[in-house]
Amino acid sequence: MLSGERKESGSPRFGKLHLPAGLWINSPRKQLAKLGRRWPSAASVKSSSSDTAPREPHPSSPRAGLPRGGRGTGAPRGAPHPVFRGPGAGSGGGQGARARNRAPQEKLPPDRFALSFCSLQEKIKEIGDRQPENQPEGTLEAPLSIDEVAAELRPLMSWMANTTELLSYVQEKVLDMEKEADQEGLSSDPQLCSDLELCDEAMAVLDEVIMCTFQQSVYYLTKTLYSTLPALLDSNPFTAGAELPGPGAELAAMPPGLRPTLEVFQTALELTRQCELHPDLVSQTFGYLFFFSNASLLNSLMERGQGRPFYQWSRAVQIRTNLDLVLDWLQGAGLGDIATEFFRKLSMAVNLLCVPRTSLLKASWSSLQTEHPTLSPAQLHHVLSHYQLGPGRGPPPAWEPPPAELEAMDTGDIFESFSSHPPLILPLGGSRLRLSGPVTDDSLHAELRRLRRLLWDLEQKELPANQRHALPVASSP
């Protein structure tokens, strides 16, 4: 997400923001990484019909039996070429069952998924042009507000939500086809194997669309957070005459230093609701935002303790209060479980600094390690060795790790890596739309007819003039 470039002093300051191209994906087609635990739940995004943890595949699903009955034995599947059945074939992505009536030698016309993916890439380029990562030298352009960022991301998040629904629909259709084939003894039928392979390739493109829209969404949201988060370490919540807000407080009641960060979270949550994003993807979006926030703040905390009096009880109490206010607000927004999970390391580092000085002086290295297990030995040693006990007072000998442990410790490794984020796990099931049901919305019919015309025209342009035909008339999509 962020470059790992540091100044010569070892500072975790980052030269520029990078597209999070290293996001892993765990889907019915890709098994590049697995989580050993489930994503924390959020009260407002729970789903009874799906789970964010990887599930065991159905014995006959595309995840389980590749190559099965001849599937997967052809060319490498790194470059997907999904299927499009033509304007008269009906709606529904990669409907392989209809292809049984297709002659084996029939040429497949251009696919609709690749066209959609190209349109998505154009939209991403358009957003990137308006928010350049590296501005020309000598130009100072004000960053976009969170409302402007939300306006840019709304079409991408809608794309992610719709593609997730479509992927779930295709998965269910594939399972139905394979179940029917098993019952009829057609598992090794060459035409069926070809149809299933085409469906698999269609799902590959849907995977890529979800991955791409997720990457872009979290990229621009974290880019906005990057400028708001430092206030959590610097601002004083104890302003004169003001009472600290309780759980469930409105954004306007929060201390001024916390509002910009919370506004990013609030806007992102509203955006996911407006776009009806799958609950599992909502959880993972905020998991990534909180992962970034935790790592960014912890790295700043580690850096600012070097060479100046920053690690002291009074400052720690302010940071702890700010963090508690943020966590309480997120709890009220239904994101408390996710926030608690991903802010755990920062929370523990701040707790260490909040220990009263008299109690801290009585502690030993081993007891402090036991009480703060999420901190690495290098991070714990860094905080203790720079803790401000007063003028001319250094850390007591009891805080020193054993010689062997100190020798094995990489004291320069005190910063969190932004590449250790959890993988993106695509939801299985839990779709809300009835894609196989009747369509009664006239405006949707009109839009589908327009799309058919566009696709038909693109297909006809690829044919010689003497082979072109008029668009078939259909009473319904």
C-alpha cells in the first residue's frame, strides 16, 4: 500500500502512496492465500447467509475437482477469455446450460465481461487523472475532500457490489449444472466440460473486477486517511470546558482533531450501504482501513520516540483517550469488533506508555513482555529505552532483555509492514438479487436493449460486410 522507503535515520516516512497491487485474493477460482481465522464480525454488516471465512467446496464445484472430466487440461488459464452468448441468448453471466444446443464449431462472439472490464479500466484511469499520485514539480493542488473522494468511488463500489452478485449467481448455476450432470451420468460429456470451462473463465474475469474495484476503493480511502491520522497522536481531547462525548455520540460532538478521520470512516460506511455492498466485503473493506490506520499510527509512534521526549505519561493519556473515543464511535457505528481486532497492537503500545511511572519502574523485561504480547521484542525494547523518566534518568537495568535475546534482536525492525495485510476473501452465497427471476422494470429492459445494440454493433464490425446481419428483434431481454 505504501512504499517502504525510509530516510537514512530509519524513519518510516513514505515517499509516495502506491496502488495496493499486492492484495491477495481467495475466491472459488483462486486459492493464493488462506486465513486461519475469520474476519471479525460487525453488528451492522452481519449476514446470516454467508461467511467471510473460506468454506469447504462442494465436491462437484469448480474449486474441488479441477481437472475434472477433462476440465483444466487445455491451455494455461492465466489469461481468461470469458464467454458471451450473443444478444439473443438471454441474460445471466456465462449461462453454460444454454450452450448444449450450440454446435461445437460455432464461433463465440466477443464477450460482455471483457467489455465491462475495459470500461472499468477507463473509469479508474479517469479517477487517477484527477488525483495524480505524483504532481508536477512546482504545483500545489489541494487534496480532494472525503465527499469528493466518495463521489469518485461510488461507481466503482457499485461495480463491486453488482459484480459480487453476478459472481454468486454464476457459482450457483455452475453447481446446478454439475449436480444435474452427475445425476444424468454426463460428467465426462465433452460439451459440458467445455461449457463449465467457459463458466470458469467468466468467473475469473468477475474475480478480477472485484479485486480491481476493491483495490481502488481502499487505495483512495487510505490516501485520504494518511493526512488525517496524525491528529490522533497530536491533538488534545481535553479542551477547556468541554465534556468528552460518550458512546454513540454524533460526529459533530467529537473533539475537532478526531472528526476528519471519523468522517472518512462514516462516509465509507454510508457509501457501502448506498451501493448495497455484500456484508462480507463491507467487513473486509473496513478491516483493510483499520489495518492501515493501525500500522500508520504505530509507525509514527515508534518514529517519534527517537531522539525527543515523546514517550511520557501525560502524552500517552491524551493518545489513549483519543483512541478510546475513536473505538467507542466505531462501536456505535457497528464496526467495533473489526476495529478492536485491527487496532490491538497500537492499543497495547499506548497502554504500555499509560502505565503509571511508579508501577512501570517495578516491572521487569519478562513481565512487560507477558503483559504486552502483541509488541515485538524490538518494539518493546525501543519504547522502554526511550521512555522519559526525568532529566538525567535512564531506563532501569530490569528493563534490559537478556544478553542472548538482545543480541538476536533486530533493533532496527520496529516498524509495521504494510504488505502483511490479510487476503481478500470473496463471499460465497448470500446474494440478494434474484437474477433468474422475471424483470418487471421497464427502464432496465431499455438499458439492456441499449447494451445489446452496443454489443451487437461491436460484433458486426468484426465480420466481413457480406456476413453482417440486423439485430434480432426480442420482446424481452
